[in-house]
Amino acid sequence: MHGAAKMTFAALVCAIISSAVSLGSAEAAGGIRRVRGIEFKGLRYLSRYEVLKQVPYRVDGDALVIDLGTLGESLGKMPLIKKYLINEEGDRLTVVIEENVPAYVVVLDRDDALVPVELDAGMRVLSTGTIHAVEKPIIVAAAGDLAGGKPSPRLRKALEMLSELEKNGMPVYREIEEIDMSGHPRLRVLLKGRRTVFTLEIDRGSFQALNALVGYLDAARYYPARSEVRPGAAVLK
């Protein structure tokens, strides 16, 4: 969810009461506050619901009882949160958050399911199971390509190539919807709004050829079913 709109107590309770967790022993630790609302600022990728479901609290009449220490600990454990600041304003809390920005979206093809994983620019895992950066191209890879949370050499090469395309402002980067690595060393690339399945290598020359080819196809308004792309050449089928 983009932006940081204010939430009243009534809306807050309706949204999260079904997942409420008892404070239990955390309440005895101190730092307890009784608040009528929580406002989050700085959220672009995370939603307030994702944050709140990680925080123990309880409903007390027309307010929420929350442990500020536990709130801080929960925020500090979320990989998508880089920094946070909790401010008390009367009977309300304001939480200012600076997020870690997802740089890559990888979908792991496991035997029983497709599992999305988001990585930062340093290729560290930020989230598993949810796609927050919907504007990023999706890379479909084998489960083994992210074993132990570290990208395999071939996955790293693909991610580095995407970073280079984005950094250099190559127009075709903005059009990439999905890159399928299952046929490695060849990639299958899908572009937004085009039916063509482009097949190419993970190298600069192939993507430059793809960029030129897509410009031609867009101008001609012609999209074949498949296209084999190589540096300096392309075969339409």
C-alpha cells in the first residue's frame, strides 16, 4: 500500500482484531501505552497491516494497549524496515519508517509451489511469500538458485544484467515483465503488452539486440509468437 493515511481506532480494530495477539508477559516488561490510534509515515512497500500483525497488543475498551519496547523490537526484526522512529502525540502513536527498497523480485519454482522472494541491491533477502515491488520485472528461477538465501552464479549474473540495463536507462528494461531462467543458459523474456516470447543469452549484446528489435516491432505493430535474439541478429517465428 502506498502512502501513509491516518487510521482511526474504529478502522484499526476492524482491520486487525481478528489477528490480535495477547500481550501476555510482554506487558509486565514496561513501556506499556494505551492509545486510540497509530499513524504510519514513510510506508511505500509495506502495509500498516503487515507491520501491526507482528506486534503483540490487546484491545481495552475503546483503545489499544501496546508495549513500545515490543513494538520497537518487532520493527527492528523486519528486513524491509531500514530505520524507524516512534513518537508519542497525546493518546496516539506516530511511527516514521524508512524502508529497505526491493531491487529484485525472484519467483522460485519449487516442486509444489511458486514462491516469490524480494532482494535488496546487495542481494540480501527482504521478504518471502509476498511481492511488494510490483513495478519490478519478475525473474523465474529454480529453487536451487537461491539456496541458503544466496543467489547462484547464474542468478547473480541475471540480476546484475538487470541492474546494468536499469542504470544505463535502456528502454527495453522498463518493458520487461518476466524473465524465465528455466531453460538456462537461454532466457525466455516476456514484455508488457506483447505476445512474443523472446529467447536470448544473459549478456549485454543480446539485450542491446532485443532493445533494437522491440523498437522495430513496436513501430511495425507486429509481434510474432517467438523470436530468437542474438547479438546483431534476430530470428522471427
